[in-house]
Amino acid sequence: MLEHCGHARFVWNLAVEQGGYWRPGRKGAPGFAEQCRQLTAAREACGWLRGGSVIVQQQALKDHAQAMANFFNGTHRRPGWRKAGRDEGFRIVAVKDGDVRRLSRNVGQVRVPKVGWVRFRWSRAVPDGVRSYRMTRDAAGRWHVAFAAIPEPIPAPGTGEVVGVDRGVAVSAALSTGELLNVAG
């Protein structure tokens, strides 16, 4: 799994380097599709990169593309370099139904491409319909897995009515309809 982390970090840092060449007035840095084509060429040329999971490497590019979009939207800082031992992790997408399974009350398994089944401590419910997960390694060397699922949309009342909200101290929120909302402490 550390090799997956190294491949993801390598691909991320290459994308950061490409983005660093961009200056106003210059042609933009390559986008996600062009970087995927470059990744394919790099995998053909480098055996050690070819030995890793293409899913992990493409997801590092996709994560970088999202980080750049967040930067240009003004919601986040520019993505920076990832360093070995500090930002260890990778993301797996296109998870199939049988790729996550519970073995006992406290133990589960997840299938990691090119690694196989990895056991983890089942600490909370894994939502149905998991589509991706992220494996990370903390500074103490412990591995963590976080599952992501798209929640079902909550239907709005659909009345089209406009309500004003006033936040306060004694009452958490007061609505213009006269309703008072308190946060349970």
C-alpha cells in the first residue's frame, strides 16, 4: 500500500509541477484529460509506475484537478507538494458491491487493487452504495480507511415560501414565521 501512496504522490507532484509553469499570458497547464494521456505514456516508459494501479494514479490526477478548480473558485489555497511520510494516502473509485465485506462485529475487509483483501476495524456503519474509499496512513504508521457514499437527496417542502433566519445566543435561530429553533446541547 505504501507503493500506491508513492505512485499517487509522484503523479500529484508532477501535476503540481506542471501547474507551476502557468503564468498569466501563457497557455494554460494541461487539463485532466491531457494529463491522463501523459500518464499512459509515462506508464509505458517506466516499469515501476506500470507496476502500480492505474486507478490510484488517475485518481491522484482527478483529485489535483478538483484542488485546482477549488483554487480558481477562491475557496481553497493552491495545491502544494506532497511529501513522503506526511501526506500518505490514495483513493479508490468504482467500488463494486462485493469489494467491502464484514467478517465479524468488529472486523471488515476491503479489496485494494493490486494488493488484495485488507482487513480493518469496523468502527461504524459503512453506508450502502459505497462508490469510493480513501486509504490514509498517519504519522504513527496506522492505516485508516474512509468510505464515501452519495446520500439520498432530502426532498424540500416545495412551497416556494421565503423565510428569514436570525441567529442568536439565547435562541439558536428565529424564523420570520415565528418558529424558534434551539440546538440540543
